[in-house]
Amino acid sequence: MKGLSEGLILGIESSCDETAAAVVAGGRRVLSNTVASQVDLFRKYGGVVPEIASRRHLELILPVIREALQTAGVTLEQIDAVAVTHGPGLVGTLLVGLSAAKALAFGLDKPLIGVNHLQGHIYANFLVEPPPEFPLVCLVVSGGHTDLIYMAGHGRMELLGRTLDDAAGEAFDKVARSVGLGYPGGPQVEKLARSGDPEAVPLPRAHTEGPYDFSFSGLKTAVLQYVQRTGPLNDQQRADLAASFQRAVTSVLVERTVKAAEAKGVRQVILAGGVAANGALREEMRAALEPRGIRLGYPPPVLCTDNAAMIAAAGYYLWRAGVRHDLDLNAVPGLGLGIGG
Ligand code: KG4
Ligand code: ZN
């Protein structure tokens, strides 16, 4: 393994309920991508319990790192840098990954690179063939964020718009709960929606002052009110509601993204974050962009939801740009992209 020429990055991610480590070469080639999900643990609580998550990360972090290195077939000495999520996320869980990364960087005398989790989601797109081309518009849709970003090049970002209240993934999770689906809600709503009629239940599309902003709390409330009004839903009504809700979210995401792409004159749009795994969103976005000659890119579902390959990929470009962090790097739960978001 030609460590230096390849840029071999060990990525570590622990911002929420996935303990993850990965080795990525040259920011593009995934040699390993180990994810230990705590989803099963939190199903019975209907969401993440931060204290329990932190303890679980503590148990999992070293075995997960070990497995990532073993699968990649590389030793710690061959790694060029350790990239780690330092925010945004839960402070207690972030600190577990960050402490492990610092210990490794210090012990091995290798560079430590703090990565913004959202930037990681965006850079998952660089792990697929063909890679995205700049300039581009990126829609970040995760459990905590809904941002529309213009990227002129690596690290050159401009925030075009964002959600004014709930994130898209959060809306999926809350609506899932209201129709009796478990946590995490997104994938289950998507599954249920397949047998429903997206036009069956009229739901509001929020108007926002900013042309590229979003708002999902009114939609969420409308779904809750519909459930209360209608009483116990039968299977078809649940499916129709799931499909109508999903369409209400995707139609707004598609409309604003297309508008932004056209205003910026880009030929490339990419999707990032857990909700980017949603098949309806991908299909509707592609159907809107393709006739306009705009290419759509998105990562495979495993790279859409939280993982460490995306952190290693983002870390690679920072490493290449000469970014190095000190060992006093802290966890920043509310870390923004530094572009006004
Ligand atoms: O990016 P992510 O894994 O974690 C955060 O950084 O937030 O996103 C998790 C979110 C959850 O809200 C989950 O319900 C949603 O992504 N999600 C989906 C799908 N898969 C995950 N939402 C809609 N459709 C999906 N297939
Ligand atoms: Zn995430």
C-alpha cells in the first residue's frame, strides 16, 4: 500500500447512534466501511437516548476501528491521517469518537482532522462513480438538517436556503410515530407509501419568504390533525397518508432544488443525508432535472445514512488542503457549516 501517494485516511464517526470507522484511499476508494448501528437498541424508546448511546459507543468504538483496519488490510502505521466527526451531534457521543481519534493521532504521531458531519454527508457523493462535477447544488436532507447549498469547488460553499423549523428526516420520524410506525421512521414511511395514493390526503406545502427555504412543521401538524380527526386508520388509509405526506415533502424539496440549480446555472445536483436514501425523492428529483439537462448524483443508501467512509472522504480533501487540528479540538454539538447555516 503506497500510503503517502494514496492519502490513506482512517475515518471515525459517533455523532448519534451509529458507531462507525472506515478506511478510504485518495478520498475515493472505500477499503472498509464498518458501521455498528444502535437502532435496535433505541427502537423500544422510540428514539435515541443520549446517555445510553454514549455508553454503547464506548463499548463499540475500539472493536469497530479494529474491524475497519482489518477489513481494509492496513495497519495503523500506514494511515496518513485520522479524520473524525467533531460536530454537529450529541456531545457525549461525539466525545467518544473524538477521544479515540485524538489518542490514535497522538500515539501514532499522525495528523488529526476534525470533520463537520454535514460536510461528511456531502462528500459521500465523491465515493461514487462518476464523481460530481463543480459547480453544483447540494441538497442536504438528514435527521437534523435540511440545507440547500451551492458549491463552487472543494470547501467553497454558499448557503442558499434551509429549513426554518423541522428537518425533513425529523418530519418523517414524527409522522411515522403518529401512524404507529417505529423508529427510525423514514425507511418505514417509504415502505408503507409504496401501497398508498400520494394524492389521497390533501396536505399543505408551506410558503416561505426565502425562495430556497423550507418549513415542515405545518405539514407535520396537518398529519397529526388528520389522524386525530379520522380516528383509527385502516391499512389503506395509513398507506395513503404515508404516500401523501412523502409526496408533500419530496415535491417541495424538488421544486426548491430545481429552482436553485437553474438560478445558479449548474449542470450538477447532488443529494446528501439519510433522507437522500428515499427512492421517491431520488426518482422525482431525477424526473425534474433530466429534461433540463442537469445531472443528479446521490450515494448508495449505506453511504446516505451515518457512516465513517464519508468522514474519511471529507477528511481527505481537508488533509490535502493542509488542514490539521490540535489535540485540544473539541466536540461542538451545534457546529454549522460556517456558511450561515
Ligand atoms: O443522515 P442521517 O443518517 O443522520 C443524521 O445526521 O441526522 O439521517 C437520519 C434521518 C432519519 O430522520 C431517518 O428517518 C431518515 O434520515 N431516513 C429516511 C430514509 N432513510 C433514512 N427518510 C426517508 N426515507 C428513507 N428511506
Ligand atoms: Zn448524519
